[in-house]
Amino acid sequence: MPPSPSNRKLHFLAGARDTFPLLVGAWPFGLIYGALGIASGLSPLATAAMSAVVFAGSAQFIAVSLVAASTPLLVIALTTFVVNARHILYAATLAPQLKGLPTRWLVPLGFWLTDESFVVAANGFEARSTPEDRKWYLVGSEIAMFLNWQIATWVGIAAGQAIPDPASWGLEFALVVTFIGMLVPMLKGRPELISVLVAAGTALLANSLPHRSGLLLAAVLGIVAGLLAEQAWGRKEPA
Amino acid sequence: MSEFWLLLGMALATMATRIPVLITLSRRELPAGVRRALHYVPPAVLAAIIAPIVLLDEGAPNLALDNAMLPASLIAILISWRTKNLLLTIVVGMAAFLVWRTIF
């Protein structure tokens, strides 16, 4: 039986509501991106359009710094792929819980998938048993993130044209605290903790690898460490 | 015009990481081992993004007193651990960062 419209609305709004703190956390980040885009020499239109068609905060940051350094387009595109490669893992994690949805749904759900909506969905899907409910929940989170990011970018573009050196304010720390607030509640047992410590340690040691590939290496080793720890001690809450 | 190609290249590169796997893997059953491994994706990726930003400066370890990110991150971890409140963690962590930066 297809869900009633009110049910859809319920899950959509729940997805947007559960994303609210992350909207706040994305604001300083979006402001700086907008300002840096202008400083890098991109036009205001291209800076705004990148937020709309790419919609990937960290890749956008790196891209504008590469644009400022006159990097060839192909290198920027490849770097974008590597920096965003973690989304492949996100997609693989969410896909089994969205089983049976038509492509016309999976394409927008994938296009709008970010770190933030992924974590919201990874938690929120547990309380929703059908792909139908989950898709409305996820798209609610994603549309909230998307609109918020566009507006923050526009304000950042305006600020970038008015304020000198906006990056010196240190607002990029907003991303760090946001991710800490998402990460700590995930540490439910020893395997998760060990996974996180190994991933963080690897990311530090492998930081100088080209194109941020240390990030992927760190993720993979963190996952392996978590699985090994799980074999040694077991896991508290099987997902 | 080159801005157009920049945006197109970046958009395609990003979509390539988000859409194809979502479509293909939603049509088949993943082995149990893979599903168990995917459980560790969110914490491992978040930790790998945060650690270098907080602890490194231009690639070198930065544990100096004027690295405001360090104490502010510890405070944020403590708040998140005790309250599990994301918004509170963001607000207090950001405030701690800005205050520390003003002092040192």
C-alpha cells in the first residue's frame, strides 16, 4: 500500500528537522566558501553555480584554492573525484536500505548526498522500516542542506566583495566542531573507538600523500581496524 | 567559458562518486561481511577529515598554545560525550575557539 501524503510529509519534515543543527554548522563554512570563491578570481555567478551543481563543501574549498593557483581543469576535476571518493562508501552504505526505489528517485538522492545527510540518514533509517519512508526522510534532510548551502554561499559572496581576508577569521573550525558533534555519539563500543583512532592516526601520518588520498587510506584502515577489534571483543549493537 | 568547463568537470566528478553505486547496490543483496564493514564508514571518515585540520599546520604537528582548535576540540568532544546534543556542541565549541583565539 502506498503511504498517504501526510505520512510522506511527516518523514520529509523529520529529515529536515534532524538536520537542523547541521544547517547551523554549515553556515560559517558556506560564508567562507563564498568569500574565498570571489578572492580566488572566480566570478560571483560561477562561485554560486558551483554550490548548486557540485554541492560538496570540502571539494569546493579545494577547487577554489586550485583555481587561485591556476591549476589545469583536468587536475581540478580529478582532485574533486578523489576528495569526494568517500561518497562512494556513503552510497554503498545507504543503497541496501533504499532497495527497490526507481532510478528517478536514486539519481536526486545521490546528487544531494553529503557528509551531513549521510550521517543523519545512517541514524534516522534505523527507525524507518521501508525504503519508501526512508527516501522521504533522506530527501527532507538533503533539500534542507541544499537550500541552506545556497543561501550561505550567496551571503558569503556578498561578504567576500565587502570584507578583506575573510578566511583569517578561523570560521573553518565550524566544520570541525560539527563533525565532532556527529562523531562522538557514534562511539558506542571499543571497535568504533579503535576504528576512529586508527583512521585519525593514519590521516595524520598520510597527510602529505597527493590529492588528499591519505583520507581514503585512513578510512580503509579505520574500517579494517574496526572489523578486527569487533572479532576480538564483539560489537555492542549490531546494525 | 572556462568557468563552464570547470563546473561541468567538477559536477560530473562529484556525481560519479554519489550516484552509480547508489543505483547498482540498491538492486542486490550485499554480503554480510561488507555490511559489517560499512558500519565503520561514518566514524572512520569523519575522524580522518578532522584530525589533520586540528593537529597539523602546513603538514607539521601543531600542539602549540596558540592552536585554538586543539582546546576547543577537546571541549567539543567533552560536551558531545556528556550531552549528545549536536547544536550545543557546535555553539560551545565555536565559542571556546573564538575566546581562546582572542586570549592567546
